[in-house]
Amino acid sequence: NEADIITCTEDSTFFDPRVAYGMGGALDPMGMTYHMPLHDVLRMVLLGNDERIGAGTALRIGLVSEITTLDELWPRANELATAIAAKPPAATAGSVKAIWESLDVPRSVALSQGLKYC
């Protein structure tokens, strides 16, 4: 839930097995609510091992941002990482930090806090 860009292959599946094994799922599912609709997070957590989310559904609900083939997964990840790494590091880090910090506060506070990263 803390990855900035999530890419998967066409045959990827996703599930959260913790509840099925008697473990509470808290931090990861809470983080997923920033990317996915609440009902999809709850479904994933409560059904656990009983249901897999396929790549197409994962893309539709916001669990992933891109689907590629298995052969292209690592080259595509490298392409994205290279593009990001070519940008000025302070601007990249400040942008990511401002965006993540904005999720924890009201919009007006986020806007005033974000000015320090411009």
C-alpha cells in the first residue's frame, strides 16, 4: 500500500490471507483505502483466501496502475524507474512527500504545508 507505482502481469492475482489465518489486517488495508474503494478493500480482507483479484479487476479498482506481460515486467519497471531517477531528486522527493503528507490533514492545511516543497 505504500508503493507509488504498482505494475503487475496479466496473470497476477491478489488476496489478503490474514483473516483466514486468524490474524487481523489493519495497517495495509487502511493504506489501501487511499487507492481503492472501501467496499473493495473490505471484500479483499474479509474473503481472504477464498477469492483472488485478477489483474483486470486490480487495475479497475486502483490496486495496480498498469498491467504488462511477464516478459515485459522487469524492462517496464526499469523504464519507469529510469525515468523517475532522471528527474531532480529534491523535486521528486518533495513532490512525493507533499502528496503523501496531504492525505493525513484537511485540504486547507495540506495546501499550506505543501508550499514548503515548491
